[in-house]
Amino acid sequence: MNLLEIKNLHAKIGNEEILKGLNLTVRAGEVHAIMGPNGSGKSTLAHVLAGRENYQVTSGEVIYQGKNLLEMAPEMRAREGIFLAFQYPVEIPGVGNSYFLRTALNEIRKHRGLEELDALEFLGLARQQMKLLEMDESLLNRAVNEGFSGGEKKRNEIFQMSVLEPRLALLDETDSGLDIDALRIVSKGVNALRAPDRAIILVTHYQRLLDYIVPDFVHVLADGQIVKSGDKSLAFKLEEQGYAWLEKDAANL
Amino acid sequence: MSEGFLQQFVKDYGNEPGWLRDIRRSALDRFAALGFPNRQQEAWRYTNLDPIQQTAFKSVDFSSPGVIKTVQLAELMGDTIAAQRLVFVNGHYASELSLAKGLPDGVIFGNLSDMIVSHPKLLEESLTHYAPYQDQSLVALNTAFLHDGAFVYIPKGLALAQPLELIYVSSLDGAGIAGVSYPRNLIVVGDEAQVTVVERYVGVARDPYLTNAVTEMVGGAGSHIDHYKIQQEGKLAFHLGSLQVRQGRDCHFSSHAITLGGKLSRNDVTTVLSDQGCDTTLNGLYLVGGQQHVDSQTSIDHACPHGTSRELYKGILSDQATGVFNGRIIVRPDAQKTSARQSNKNLVLSDEAQVNTKPVLEIYANDVKCNHGATIGRLDEQQLFYLRSRGLGEPEAKGLLTYAFASDVVDSIKVETLRNRLKEWLFVRLAGQGKLEAA
Ligand SMILES: Nc1ncnc2c1ncn2[C@@H]1O[C@H](COP(=O)(O)OP(=O)(O)OP(=O)(O)O)[C@@H](O)[C@H]1O
Ligand SMILES: [Mg+2]
């Protein structure tokens, strides 16, 4: 089943067109890696899918689980199972990590017709996930991402993902800023989420991550379009040769 | 202009002592001479008192029509913060709702007008000494009419662990009478003594009314005083309040002014660090919407060396609400080694809400560390998106961020019952649908 279908997507910010006719189909159970030069539109794509309002979709469509995704508010997308692990997670002083995540989880559970969890039940679940991700429990009592190190922020994103159990996870450069051990641990967390009814799109610059989270497909996003798709071997080629050969290809299209 | 108020003056306040009668007369004269403040005065530029002068306020008592009876009142007041409390209804002491017993020997905690009779000497020595009425017309007005209120006396060396609560309820319900009350509190804290006082103004009146409140306070050498004021007056209320403090040597004083209610409210906090080594904290939070207007004026007067002060006032304004912050820090020539920090931060949630903020530093000494700043901002779009991207609805996400903005002021409240109650009140106000629960 197609979980996500992006057809000829154009999006701009201000007067700048960033996505210029992007096509991508993701089926349940698949892992897609998106690579591409800086500024090519990878984060833009992730944000547009998550519902960031300052990007304007000018044409094209996005069908998620058979529904028009672009009509949904960001919170509805989240409740329907979309999760974006941010490239730059936002610090929110004054909002407790634990309270925030429990509120989010309960919104999603309510939407799915499940019982809400009380503080104690939530804590049990949260502790279990933190253990898997080898995170310090004290992070739960701190404000969301406030004063977290770069790596802690990324790990916190994956922690949130593990608790919220999305159907479609968008991981935007979750590997950047992680040390070698953290990369392994975070990958374990991501792999634990892999399931036949779920899909993952991961944006990365490094083939290294794909050793841990082996993708079914690798795409290259350049200048607002997917210009090349292949299997995981494409990532090795990119690692060796960079993107220049592709841009020539694209120019010859 | 002020005649309407003057006519209310009762010539005979019973058999009160001569000194008090003199003060009353002289305060009345001062008010007659000064009149209500007007917008030509710098400190009143953004607050218009015309609506007050155009309303015919009347003093009301328990027998007046429309006054809510005490049984219902207890419910309306909600849970009390502290075990020991004095309750005033429409300006009158309500002994049946109060509980002033069970305090250590030497502590005096009672209704001001009773205390004038029972402790005349103590009162004569301090009443009006810390809130001078000669140049402040609203203090003069209060002084001319003062009657009920709290007298708190903490003897030398005594640290009172439990907070003392003062509750002022206005409870006129639709009888068409505009009530006025003049709460007056006097708090005298001896050397090395410690006390926490919580003042709450609660309005359950559907008619306009005016509260003209003055609290004066003196802290002895090495004393510790925490003062909290929570203003939750009725929707149509006018609240003109003033807290005036004199800190003695090494006195630690903190004030928290939380303004939630009222149609028009003005809150003055003035403290004089009158000897060496004083420490002052002024925190404030105003949360207003609709067409509320709130004006906070603070003054920290560093008169002596080695004083430290820190001030944080935060404002949240929505709809067409308007706010004013005017924070003055004075460092006198003698006040070397002063350290003073001041900050006013405002969160504006709508296009029509407005705030005028003016921090003023007047420094006449050279060896000092002072800084101040003011900001007016909006909710952070990235934070909002982050919360929504996790499933929180827009109103809840906004409520949570707004609450977060206020949280440092809330968290600085040391009285646990009060802190928790305030969190609940804020969550109810901020959460839109009331879905957020106190964290
Ligand atoms: N607010 C904005 N105004 C104008 N241009 C913007 C704005 N935000 C992003 N852009 C531009 O959009 C383009 C795509 O940015 P995007 O963040 O999607 O790139 P990316 O592929 O994720 O890059 P990276 O690999 O560096 O993370 C960039 O050229 C960026 O400068
Ligand atoms: Mg990016």
C-alpha cells in the first residue's frame, strides 16, 4: 500500500521557489534515504510534509494514507502518524520535557481511540525508552531541549519518536552531531521502529548512517527535485564521487 | 472632580484617637488640593482615571442590598492559601470568615481599626510613616478614609514560618451600586524577624467598584519579608493599589505582584533601601485580555551602600488589553557598591494589544553595577510549530508557550499552596479549552 505519494510538488518560501516538481512514493514497510547538496530542499520537503505554515505549496499534491495531507493542520498530521525529527530541534524554556511529551502522546492516543496515560503510566513508558536509547533520565525533568548538547537534542528527537510511535517518520539529519556510540544507539532506536505498517524517510549527508539503518531506496534531491533514485549502492557512489556527476546528468535531462 | 469622594467623608469616625483624626483631616485636605492624578503627570501618562471620577461610588456594608452573604462568600473566595487569615468584605472586616489565632506570643495580627484601639501607641508610631500621603493623592485618599485592613506586627527575632493571608472580597452582585473600599495595611517587622504576607483581592461583583488599597511596611535590621499580592478583582473593577516599603539595615525584602483581574488596575511598588546591605527582589506578572488596562509602577530607591536589587516584571497581553510598566531605580550618591538589575518582558498575543514600557535608571554614585532592559515580543513561531508537530492543538500549544513565558515568575513564589493555585489559575486562563493541566 502506498503510505505517501508526492506528486509534482512545488513549494516556495517568500518569493523563492525551493521545491520544483518533486515526486516520491513511499510504501508501508520501506526505508527511504534522501541525500543531496546543502540547500537543495531536503529540510524544506520535511517541513512541508510536517505542515510548517511559512512554506507555501504552489502546486502538486501529497496523499498520505489515502488523504490529502496538505489540507491537514500540523497537529492533525502528527495525530495521523507523521513525525518529524528536526535537523535543528527547538529549545522551549519553561516547558517540561516530560509534560510536553505526555501531552503529545495523549493527544495522539485520544485521536486513535486509546485511553490516555496518567503521569505514572507515562513515566514507566518513558523510562523504558530512555533506557533503550541510553539516555540520562534527568533529561525528562528539564525543559524541552533547553541547554541540551547537540547530540542530546538529536537523541531527544529519537526518544520522542520512540514514545509517539509514528507511522511515517521523517528524520532530518538525525545523524549529524552524533558521536560514534550515539550513532549506533540512535540507529538501534530507529531500527526498533521498523515495521511492515510503518515507513521511514531519512535525510542524511553520510553513507555511514546507512550501514546502521539499511535503506530500501536512496534518492538524490538536487535543486528542488529528486534527480536520481537507486538502491543503497547509490549512497556509496555518492560518497566516492560527490554530486557533480549528477548535476551534469540533470542538466542533460 | 474629587468632590464626590469628599462628600463621603464621615465627620465622626467614632471615638478614635486625636492623632488619627488629625492625620485623617490633613490627608483629606491633601487629597482635596491634589485631586486625582491626571495624564499630564509623567507617572500617569498612559492611565486615564476619568472613568473613576465619573462614577458615583458609595461605601457599602453588610446590610446594603445586593451584598452577598457570608455563607456563599466562603465558596466564592475559594480555598484559602494560609491557615491564618483576615478576610474583608467590601472593605469591612469579616471576623466570622477570619482566623487570626494560633500565632506565637508577641505576634500581632488583626483588623487595623481594632488594633488602633488595643495598641494605640504602636499604631501611632508607624501608621502613615512609610506611605506618605503629602504628595501622593491616592495614598491621601486612602488615608482620609482608612478604617479596616490588617495590622501585622512581628517582634524582634521571631521567624514566623506560616504565611499570613489577607483576603479582600468585593461581593456586590447586580444591585446597581458601585462600591468603594479603602483597605489599609500596616506591616511592622522587627529586627531579625521573618514573615510572609499574601494579599489577595478577589472580586465577585458584577457591578463596577473601586478598591483603593495601601499597604505600608517597615523591615527592621536583618529582617526577611516576603510579600505577595494577587489581584483577581471583578471584570468591571477599578483597582488602585500601592505598596510602600522601608527596608532597614540588611533587610531582605521580596515582592510578587500578580495582576489578573480588574478592568483598570494600577499597582505601585516602592521600596527605600534606607540602610546598608539591603536586598530587594521585585517580581511581577500581569496577564490581561479583553479591554483590561494594567499599569505597574515600581521604584527601588538605593539610598545606602552595598544594596542589591533585582527586578523582573513579565506581562502577557491579548485582545485589546493595554499595559504600562514604569520601573525606576534610583542610586543615591552615598549608595556605592550597589548592584541593581531590572527587566521587563512582555508577550503580546494580538495585534491590538499594546504595552508601554519605560525602565528608568537614575544613578548618582560611581561605583555601581546596574543594568536594565525591556522587551516586547510575540510567541515564537518555531516553538509553536515544534509543539504542534508533536500533536498539540494550536490553542493548547499557545497556552503552553504562554504559560512557559510566565513560569520563571511563578516558580519564584516560595509559598507552595499559592504557587500551585496560581499555576491552576494560569492554566485555566491560558489553555483555551482548559485542556492543559497543571504540570
Ligand atoms: N526563510 C527563507 N527565506 C529564503 N530562503 C530560504 C528560507 N528558508 C530556507 N531558504 C532556502 O531554501 C533552500 C533550501 O533549504 P533547505 O533547508 O531545505 O536545504 P537542505 O537541503 O535541508 O540543506 P542542508 O543540507 O544544508 O540542511 C536554501 O537555499 C535556503 O537558503
Ligand atoms: Mg536541511
